[in-house]
Amino acid sequence: MTGRKPDRPRALLALTGFLTLNALVMTAGSLLTRISVGGWYLTLNRPGWNPPGYVFGIVWPLLYLLMALAMWRLWLCRPIRETWPGFGLIGLQLVLNIAWSGVFFARQHIGYGFLVLLLIVLLIYPTLILIGRRDRTAALLLVPYTGWVTFAAILNFTLWRMNDWAF
């Protein structure tokens, strides 16, 4: 981090904002997922390494917490105008995370779901580089998210292959 840091009340307000934003994104994705996770999803052919449902309920809240902390650390970097490309890429990934839940679970399109996840994976690496230039710890906070989304893309691809290959 470089430059002058914001005062403590502003920093805490920003942290609260990032935590709230990520909680809202997680909630939106969860609502879309619930549409068919207990029905349609259970009818799919799934690989033996497909994690049980409760794992997703543990992992995603932790990842969103880490993302919020990464965003906060990025916000603490000064001058703030130099951090906007990183925020833009993270914001786009948050939107795509919601979109994936809608495409995969609500619309039940496995192939298009894979394409959304592939796009997220392709956005993660430039995000890590951009953010890492400003704050190494912020980038490191996104490494678990990177691993999980990559795993999710492989799982989504496998589900697509094991089921119908249709979009």
C-alpha cells in the first residue's frame, strides 16, 4: 500500500460496505441456486469427486469474506484512482458469479454455465496481477477464490460432459 491512509471511521465504513456488498452478492446467488439445487441438480450424473452440498455452504461465505477483505485492502491503497481497474474486474466477477447461479441453476443450462465460469477464470488472473501491483496481501486474499472457481469450472465442465453436452 502506498500514500496516506484514510482515517479509521472511513476505513471501517468502507470495510462494512465491502462486507455488505459481498453478502448481497452471495445472497442473490444463493436464492438463484435454491431454485433447483434440491431437485434438478440431484438428477444430474455427477462425478464421484463432486463435493457434498454442505461444502459449498461453507466455502462460498469464506470466499466472499476474503473477497471483501481484498477489496477493502485495495480501497486503502492511495491514490484511489489507480485502484479502479482492479475494482472493475472484481465487480465484473461479482456480477458473473450471480449470473452463473442464474444460468446454471435457475435456467439449468450446464454448457452456458461453464462458459460463464470460464470467463470468470479468465478474468481472475489479470485481477490478481493488477491488484498485486497495488497490494500483495489483497491479491493473496483472492488466491483461495481463484482455486475454488477453477475447481468449479472443472466440475461444471465434467457435469456438462457427463450429462448432455447441449447448451
